[in-house]
Amino acid sequence: MTDDPTPRRPTLDEVAERAGVSRTAASRVLNNAPNVSRAKREAVLSAISELGYVPNPTARALATQQAGAVALIISGEDPAVLADPFYGQVIAGASTVLEETDLHLVLCLATSARGQVRVRQLLRARAVDGVMLMSLRGDDPLTSLALAAGVPAVFGGKPLHCEVPYYVDVDNVLGARQATEHLISRGRTRIATLTGPLDTEVGQARRRGYLEAMTLAGLPYRAEEGGDFTERGGVAAMEALLARHPDLDAVFAANDNMAAGALRVLHRAGRAVPAEVAVAGFDGLTVSENTEPPLTTVHQPIRNLGREMTRMLLALIAGERPSPLILPTTLVQRDST
Amino acid sequence: MTDDPTPRRPTLDEVAERAGVSRTAASRVLNNAPNVSRAKREAVLSAISELGYVPNPTARALATQQAGAVALIISGEDPAVLADPFYGQVIAGASTVLEETDLHLVLCLATSARGQVRVRQLLRARAVDGVMLMSLRGDDPLTSLALAAGVPAVFGGKPLHCEVPYYVDVDNVLGARQATEHLISRGRTRIATLTGPLDTEVGQARRRGYLEAMTLAGLPYRAEEGGDFTERGGVAAMEALLARHPDLDAVFAANDNMAAGALRVLHRAGRAVPAEVAVAGFDGLTVSENTEPPLTTVHQPIRNLGREMTRMLLALIAGERPSPLILPTTLVQRDST
DNA sequence: GTCCGGACTGGAAGCGCTTCCAGTCTGGCT
DNA sequence: AGCCAGACTGGAAGCGCTTCCAGTCCGGAC
């Protein structure tokens, strides 16, 4: 732990001098560009290791005009959004892809007023080479901001009421339809739904899938209650639903958290699951394995979502023009149906 | 959407020229440094807004030798660590503090071999102004790496077998003791524990707290099984525990996830909770509210942990020498005890 | 009227790297 | 022997900002 007060780090100039070559040549071997003789290349290489040289990323960024980082911007009402393990998966997926590049991941929570301002600055200052945006409400100013910033941007989930060129989404409509059709195939006819927030695309889409399935099956029953994707919200919504439609025999909840809440309400109300009421969720997070009974759910490949968003962003940065991507979902059947 | 192909952004030189001052003066008003006459300051300010000038963070970073970012490094066996909402809370806490500064948060998952390498590079290249490290195993090479890198570093949770100068931790020993003593106060005497991984400080500490309480109360009963902080691990451990110690009348689980697993095992085994077996957990995440029955647990201020780590890091970066911090825990009593 | 401290000012030297470009040196052909 | 493409080479000009420092200018003290 003998720290020199100023252990000034060697620069490329010093490497070049020590290797007896020009700085240009040294830079070339660093970026292994052509036109460096074998001898010089080796001289530079050994100078680098003798000096323990590490290139200064900031200087490189300034010279190349590339920040060397991309941002994941998470919008939402309050910082608690991150309590949802959903984002952890997205981040993990993004990380695995970024690991293979030399880009870093900067995480921005646009959940407070101050956070919004900082995101705006980030965008305007072009402090990153690209951004991924998640969970934008329909009217989120971030959407147009990102689009206008001139920075490569990919959206996770299509923003409501807003055409964006690049996004990765999960097939929410089809997934919800699968779940509902599954309930129908179990002989249920009075199927209600606990929707997500209807000012989000995902909330809308899952509701649409439910309606499609009901319509296609010719089932006239309709019962819905709005939730907010939290377990607490699921409890409230399920209580309301049960009060208004005591005759329901199945529930499709727009996500697992709400389904978990619904299960608790049904339990308290003495309705047997799945005997009297069947319940299906959406997400396939661990929470769905641990409910009582374990939850039938529509699994969405969240990790993969993060991965694909990142890949798309990389493509965009590389100057390509990738097409939007819709990821498939799969029904996971457990004991609640 | 009329994008000029190269909408070159204005530089400080252009601002200065337009305002009729030197670049130096312009820079001064940017950093609102003294020694700029009121007139010039205003000229610069209006030039800035007319031009829509935004300073280039990279150039500034190069000139000031400050990266303008700090990293949160999360270690662990596999990327799934992020599935734990724990980190979401830490991140949220860190964000709220960083929002007030002009630092960004870069997130590094040192969960794969490749990830480790990249963290190493990050550290060596001094690509950030400081780092926060979390969930390091005892022998994690990252610990010494970070210490040696000469970058301000604060640890979240004291690494096992390793003295580090700056860390924020939760009072795991006391918390575990509180939980165990609570079980004792409920008249339990045959209290078992589901420990966390014993190669982590937190796993050790919570076990120690359990033992302290048992010893202090003069209870000779000892029964423990090792888990890995996951619900699945909790299930396995609880099954083993029950097989080996069928007479237990309470369980202290080292975290909520494992406690949730334990509850399910007990339920399947027909042991009534809390009547026959009382269960207490540790963490206070939402999962503890949603078990059946709701879980008595030791709440740790995770968000606050993230906040305090960040504050400590900022202090460190500012040249101060903060003292380690131990955050208190509180017992949250619910229906499982 | 002279002197001096303090408020301003801007030229210029970096920060550490990339890259254009003009030039040098080969060896292979004719 | 004379030429030329192609492989190297390194000087120098940036990238956009901060900051040292040598000055200039002013009003008040003497």
C-alpha cells in the first residue's frame, strides 16, 4: 500500500518514447491498426507492459467523439419501480451483451423531477452513445425528447400513442390471449380480468388480448378492474371485482404481482383456487412460482428483452437500421388453473 | 425531424466569439467562477442560449481529470443476483443521492468472467471517480483490486476476512439477535436457523446473532442448515432441517426469501405457523408482506444503505475521510410468530 | 499627483488520444 | 538501371474544455 502521492500514470507519449517510435505508431498498435512493422509493434507492446500503461478512456472519447457508454433510462412515477425484479432482469440481459463490447452501462432513473432534468442533460450533452428507454407512459415527454436528441434510441415496450422507429416488445396481446384461451379451455366462461394501467401500451395490449379471446370464443361475459401492476393494487382490484361480479369463475391478471394479490383475496374470501376460481397471471417472474397455489402464467423472456434491446442499440450505433422486434411468450401451466 | 446530416454542436469558442469575449471568460461563466464582469457574463449567457450551447462533458472530463461518474459494482455467482429486489433498492437509494450531483451511475455486473475483466479494466483505466462494491465473497479478488486501484471505494457490507477502510453495513448481528430474542419471548425454546452462505460476512453475522441470543438466554438447543438466500434454497434447507430436527418449534431464517421457502415446506408438512412453528425472517422486502401468513422479519433500510454508501463515496471523493457506518435494523412483527 | 491592491481579461499551454497526410523505403517488374 | 505500388513512418493538427499567468485598468489611500 505504498501510494505515491501522485502516481502519475504513463501516457502514450511515454510509451512511444520508451519504445523508440512515434506516438502515432504506438496508437496504431493500441488499436491494432495496420501499417506497423512487426518489430515496432513488439517494442510498443513490451513498453506498454513494462510501464503498466493503460489508455485514458476520456482522452480517447474526446478524440473519437464516442462516449463509450450507453444509458438505460427507466421512467416511472417513483423510484420504487426498481423494486420490481423485472428491471433487474432487463439490466442483467443488457449487461451480458455489453460485456462483449467496450461500452459501459449508465443507469438513469427518471423517476423524480430532478431525475428527469438529469436525463434531459444527458441526452442534450450527448454524454452517451445511445439510450434504451423503458416503461414510458403514453404522454411521457421523454419519448419525444429522446427521439429529438439525435442519439440512437431503442424503446423497451412500444410507447402508447406514439410511433417509434426502434423498439423491442413482448407479444402482450397474444400472450394475454393465450392465457385467456387457456382459462376457456379449462371450461371457464365467466372470466374477469385485472388490467394494468390503461395509460400504458402493455396495460392496453393485455386487455386487448383478453377481449380478443373472449370475443373469439363467443363469450359475452365481461368484467374488469384496473390495477397498477403491484400486489397491493391487485388486492384492491380483486376485492372490487369480487364485490361487483361475485359469479366469476376465472381471473386473468395482467401481471403476476396482481395475480398474487388476487389469490390472497380469493383465499380470504373462501373461494377455492382453482376449483371455484381459476387464476392466470403474466410475467413468469419467481413470484409466480411461490404463490399458493403456484400460478399459471404467461412467461415473457425479460432477460432476453434486455439482451435484444441492447443488440438493437448496438446495431443502430453501428449505422444499421434494425427492424422492431416482438418477442414471443409462453404459457406456463401450474396449479392455479 | 429535419436532421442536418452533421448538426455540429456549437463549441465554447463559438459562444465566446458570439459574445465577444475570450474563451476563458466564457468558460468562467460556465463554471460560474469569479472575475467576470456583469456585462460579459450576460453576453455569454445570451450567446449560450441563442446558440443552444451545451458543454461537452468528455472535453470537460479530460481537462479536469474527472470522469463525472461513479460505478456500482455488483459481484456474485451469476447475473441472476439482480433478480433479488434488494439491489433495486440500493440502486434507487444511490440514484437519489447522485441526482443532486453531476455524477452519473455506471452499473457493472461482475458476475461472469468477462464481467470481472471489464471491472478490472474500469478500475485500472480510472474510468470513474469512485466505486461502490457490493456482495463480495470473502476471497473475492475484487476487494483487493479495488483497494489497490487507488480509486475511492466504499463497500456495501463489510467483506469477510478483510479490513476495508470505508464501508456501510447493516447491523446484522444485532438484527439477527433481535429476531431470535423475539422468538424466545414468544416462548419458543427449540429455535433453529436457516443460515445464509457462510462464506459471506452477512451470512456469518446473522448466524452469530442467532447464537448470541440463544447463548444469552441459556438455551442449549442448536439446529442449523445452510442456504443460499434464495427461496429455492430455503425450501431445501427447511426440508433438511425438519428431517433432522423434527422437534423444532421456531425458525429464524437469515433472509425473507428463505423464510418464504420455509413457510411453504412447513405448510406442506402440516405444521401450523405460528401455532406449532414460529418463523422469522430478515430483510423486510415486500416478499415478507405477501407470504402466508405474513412474515415477522427484521427490516433493514436497504434504500438507505444505497444512499449512505453514495454519500460516503462523495465524501471520499471530496477528500474527506468518513468513518464506517452501521445502519440499524428494526423488527417488524407480523403473523408468523 | 503618485502608488497600490484588487477586479478583470485573454493568450497560451495543457489534458491524452486519434488520424490525416506528406513523405520514406522497400522489393518486384520491365 | 529505372519505376512504381504498397508497406511503413511520424509530424502536426485536431477533439473541446480548463486554468495558469502575465497583464490591463480602476478607484481610493497617501
